Amino acid sequence: MSLQGEPSLDQIDDYNNNESPEKRRTVRLVIIGILIVGALYALVKYNFSSPSDYVGTVENPGINTAKP
């Protein structure tokens, strides 16, 4: 049962490993780009998100655990 004007799977150019080399290259570049951006984001987040060592508030000063 197919809708009017809807192609079957055999009529689609990319079906059953018939993709063009350009499409394969584009998909690979997109995946590699996403992985690189994710790795850069993880590195920046890991290196620049250190929490403060100060424990307390302005009203109730706590202990400063930072080394002198």
C-alpha cells in the first residue's frame, strides 16, 4: 500500500547502500565535526569549571579551605 506519488524503497537513490560518495563524505564530516565540537566543549568545561573553596555566606562566614 503506497500513497499516491510516494516512491517505493527501490526507487530511492540512497536505499540498500547506493549512496553517492559525496553523501557518505558529508555524513562522515558532520559526525567528525560533532565529535570535535563535543570534545572541545568537554575540555573547556573540565578545565574552567572549578568550584570555589569558600564555605559560608556573608552573614555567616565559614571556613576558607584555600591553601595560603
